[in-house]
Amino acid sequence: MSDLKSLYLALQRAFYAQPSDLNTATELLPQLKIGLIQAGLLLPQGDVNFQDLVVARDILEIGALTSIRSRDIPSFDRYFSQLQTFYTDYASNLPPSKREYPIRGLNLIRLLTQNRIADFHTTLESLPADVISDNTFIRHPVNLERWLMEGSYSKVWNAREEAPAEEYKFFIDSLMGTIRNEIASCEETAYESLPLKDAVNLLFFTNQSDLVTFAQQRGWEIDITGGAVRFAQKGEEKMEIPKQKLIAASLLYARELEQIV
């Protein structure tokens, strides 16, 4: 336990540094998880010292947030899964964690970015009604889901600046990437070209250089001089119209009508 304590203190120093020392934290976390396993604290059962549980929960929460800051979503998934024991089974025994609902909110946004809408609602239903309506960290992903369903993409874009924690912005950026691709597909179908300024606004970019990078990825042509973006036109399938058959069918139909009359 003495080794675990020293590693824990080192993790706290790395995580709370300004800026966070993500490399050191990422190196320490696997060692700490091994220590938690050896101490029977990663998946606690039976008679366990509750102060040790608070430390174990804190380590896993730092791991979850470090994963998001490192853009490692599979790692975040694992930490969130391991935290469920502390958030549910020991909820009545441990003091509340100030990180619980920020992490739960991050998990909800993660489900949105993966288009797992059913899982989003199932997870949401497991939370108390007052938390859903009043907790800032939970209300934010709830609003995002509603705006996505409404197609209110400008509200999703504005939500980035209203994110209740810095880690939320990573997932909102991921959502906006999906939204931009959907809008781009519609533009390619509806227009041959657009003014650069309009394309920047429609795709929620803050500057023209970001649009140019995005356009290159999609094979669009940027006309800087003309101030326009031209979309790659997909080859239209040619369909032959059987003129003779249509004429013959029309004449036959006309003759049948005459006989009826």
C-alpha cells in the first residue's frame, strides 16, 4: 500500500499540473491499476476500507479524464465501466464525488458521437429525474441530443462555448465533424458551387483555411480568385427511355378508350 500511495501522489501532481502532464499520468495509471488489483480495490467486494475506496475511485476518475484529454476513447470506456461499482454499489457508503456527473455527462456525449441513441436513453433513464433536469453536466448532453434530433446544428455548434467542462469540447468537435459531413453531402447534391463565404458559414467553420482543408479532403475545387467552391460532380446515370414502346402503349390505350366509348 505504501508503493500505491507514492504512485497516487505522483499521479495527482501530474494531473493537477498546469498544464496537466499527460505523459506522466498515462505512464503511472497502469501501475496504479495493478496496485488496485493486488489490493482488491479495482473490483471491491466484501469488507473494504472505505477510505481506500475513495482513493481507488479518485484514481479511476483521473484515468477517465486523462483518457479524454489524450483523445483515447477506448481507455475512457474502460475507466467508466470500472467506475460503475463505485457510483452504484458503494454510492450510499462513499462521500459524493465532484467528478461523478462530469464523467457521466462525458459518457452520454460519447454515446451521441457513436450514434448509440438507444444506449443514450437507457443510460439517461438510470439517473434521477432531478439530476437530469438540474445538473449542468447532464443537462448539456440532453440538450445536444434534442438539438441533433431537431436538426438545430447551429445550437450544437454554439454549445461548444457553453460546455460545462473543457473535456466536453472534444466530443462536441467530434459531433461537428459528423454534422459537417452530412451538410457537405447535401451541398454536393443541391449545388454545383457556392460562394466561399457561404460555405464557411454553412459548415460552421471560423475561417477560410479550415474550409480549404475540408474541401481538399472531399475533392472539392477551391477558386480563391472567384471566391467560390465547386463541388465534385458525381456522374449521373443515364437512363434510356423506350420511346417506341411508350408510343405503342399510348396508342393501344387510346384505341381501347374509343372502343369503350
